[in-house]
Amino acid sequence: YLDGRAATDIAFWQMVSAPVDALRARAADIVEAAGIGEVVDTEAVPGAGSAPGVTIPSAGIALDGDHLELLRTIDHPPIVARTRDRRTYIDLRSVHPCDDPVSTYTLRHLAALRA
């Protein structure tokens, strides 16, 4: 913090400070590579809800249907998502960019199961 590198060196601050356009671009890359989903704007909750009522504009991926169980139990690191109105949302503000290949792999697997 004293050196002014928090936004580049601390994962939480990297995620909080990520531009929405960068999140949309990551979402578009994942959707294109996985062949499933839709890029959507979302509202992220910082600090896992430790700041009630505070949201940050964000972007992510929406999937039709409720896929929470599969995303959390598939045989690799789980993806934590949420459902609303019969859709599953993956907010990329809470996914580190180095985990995008895992998200892509998982969504490809989900697409194959739905085929």
C-alpha cells in the first residue's frame, strides 16, 4: 500500500479496479472459445457482501438454466456462480484472469453435456 502498488500486487484490488470493458472482452473470449453463453453486464458485490448495498459495475457470462451444481462439482476447480430468473451468471470481476482457461474448459464441457 505504501508503495502505491496495491492495485497491481493484491488480487482483491486487481479485481476491483479492472475496467468493465476488459471484463467484457474476457467474457467474449470465453464465450467464443466455449461455444456457449452470452456476454452480459452485471453488478458485483465487493468483499463477498461485506459492504451491504455497495455494488460495482461489472461484466460476465450468462447461461440459460440453472447450472450451479454442475459448475461447483465438475472434476476441476469449481466455478462459483449465481442464478436469477432461470439463468446462471458468472461474474468475471470475481474470477482472476489466470483462471479464464478453467472457465472456458468448464463451459465447453457444459456445452457438450447439453448437446
